[in-house]
Amino acid sequence: MIPTSLVPLQPIVPGDPAQLLIVLVGVLLVILIGRLVLKIAWRLVTIAVVVVAVLLLVTTLGLL
């Protein structure tokens, strides 16, 4: 039995140009959706930091 570390890897790129186009479009969609999700996530994290900082400041000053 050959150890798996010695078995050559098969290429992932499909031979048919149409399949390659489909794969590339799929990768493009994943990247675009990921960018949109990260953009929303950054906004939520920024809002959360501001809210926690304001609440900390207000409770530290004894206004709440």
C-alpha cells in the first residue's frame, strides 16, 4: 500500500473550457457574496464598539 503522502494529486482544473468558466463564475460569486457579508459584519462590529464605549463612559461617569 502506498502512503497517501506519496500519491500525486490530481489537477482540480477541469479540461472542458465550459466547465472552467462555470468554476470561475462560482468562485467569483463566492468572493462577491463574502465581500458583502464582511462589509455588513464590519458595520455591525463598529456600531457595537461605539455603543459599548458610550455605555461604559456613561456608567463610569455615574449618569446611568
